[in-house]
Amino acid sequence: EPEVTQTPSHQVTQMGQEVILRCVPISNHLYFYWYRQILGQKVEFLVSFYNNEISEKSEIFDDQFSVERPDGSNFTLKIRSTKLEDSAMYFCASSEKGGRLGYGYTFGSGTRLTVV
Amino acid sequence: GENVEQHPSTLSVQEGDSAVIKCTYSDSASNYFPWYKQELGKRPQLIIDIRSNVGEKKDQRIAVTLNKTAKHFSLHITETQPEDSAVYFCAAHTGKLIFGQGTTLQVKP
């Protein structure tokens, strides 16, 4: 079964540093997402990406965050000047028919980001 | 903005009993309602979903019902087993998934 691959699985970074979280979506999927989950809390939407541009972003996704699809396979989330409160599990997801229809999401296994 | 409310936050049942988790959503344009099971430190795993043109769906011991008028949907697990113990999240989709707060289900042997 096709998978969404995320690297690294765990990232520890100093406060103020920049991190890049990487994701390889399923190859025929067109819609890409980042979600985050602070420990013990619900999964929160960050951003959706389609046709090489951001479709929608949440209030959480401020100027500190950016996304990029640098080539045909990778989808990255960059967090500039990390803060303690950025510590969370970050999930990438992709969908063949997302956006309008919604179904067919596949989540990656996540990157646990710890800011110290 | 869109909001999904989920109840209860914790649920403890005896093995073999049924468990029901309820969610309400705010955006009437929501068109897809998945349920996820999440074990500690793992990704959310889709267990069942329902689209807005369907009122009920069943898959073995798991069923979901949707009431579009009331903007309410529920997960029903029958004949619960200890391995059903996990955190369950509902979600509603309108361009992206909005998750409920989660229900920690404990099935006691």
C-alpha cells in the first residue's frame, strides 16, 4: 500500500533555530497538507497546498512558517526561528481527491519536533 | 471559523459492551466525515468515513451515522475488545480536515 513518508522521525532543535520537515507524498496525489498535534491535544490544520501554491492556511500558519515543493516528489515545511511552543508532532498528509471531495487522505507517520 | 465538538473526552466500557462517540460540526458545507483511531505516538489511522450524501455506514463492529440537519455524526463500536483502547478523533472536511478534541476509549477486560 502506498505511504506518505516523513523525515526525520524526531528532530531536536535549539530555540531560535530554523528547521525543515520533509515529506514525500503519494506519487499520484495532488493535494498536500501539514497538520500539527501538540502532545495530548487534537490534530490541528496548518496549511493545504495544491497546484504549487497554498490553497488555505490556518491562523497558526503565520510568517514563521513556509511550505515548498522543491521538486516533483518532496513537500517541505520550514519553521523559522523556532519557539518552545512549536514543539509538537507534525503530520504531512496527501490526498488524491482532497480539496473539493475530501476523501482519500493518507497521513505520514509524523515528525516529532522538540524545541529546547 | 469551522469547529468540531466531540464528546465524551473519556469513555470507559467493559469488554463486549458498546461505545458511542458523538460529534457536532459548525460548517454546513462540510461534505466528508472520517473517524480516526490514534495510538500513542502514532499517526491517525482511518477506521471509517461517511460522505454527506449518506446517512449511515457500517463496517463489521464499527458504524457511523450522520444527521446533516442537526450537523451531528456519531461513531458506534459494538462488542468492544481491549485492542479497541485508543484515542478516537472525528473530523469534518471543508477543503481541509477539522478535528474534534478526541475521545480516550478504555476497554476493560
